[in-house]
Amino acid sequence: MEKFKELLAEALEREDEIKMEDEFRSYDEWSSIAYLSIIAFMDEVYDTQLEEAEFKQLKTVQDMYNACTKK
């Protein structure tokens, strides 16, 4: 879980703490570029490919983590 939060912080270029209950879209650093970076690390590190519609269902960092680790 800590590795996931590190990768997410890197993708978002975020220095503030990331909490699992955070709604990631509310981060100031959230952007379409961040989205692409997250999709890339999910694929590369977790071998997880999500369709855009699936990703839109994710609300929190925990949701995103669960999506990466369920496969």
C-alpha cells in the first residue's frame, strides 16, 4: 500500500500526504496529465488496465488501490 501511495504521489507530483480515504480528484494536482500517468503506472506496475468508464467509478485512493490489487 505504501508503494502505491508513493507511485500515486509521483504521478500527481504531490508533496502533501496521500491518505487512502482521500478523494483523489479533489487534489489540486489532479489533471488529465495526472490521469494518464496513473493509468500508465497501474498498467506497468500492477498489470491492471481499466477502461475510462471503470476509472470514473473510482472515488477514493482506496478505490484506486483496490482496483489495482483485485486482479
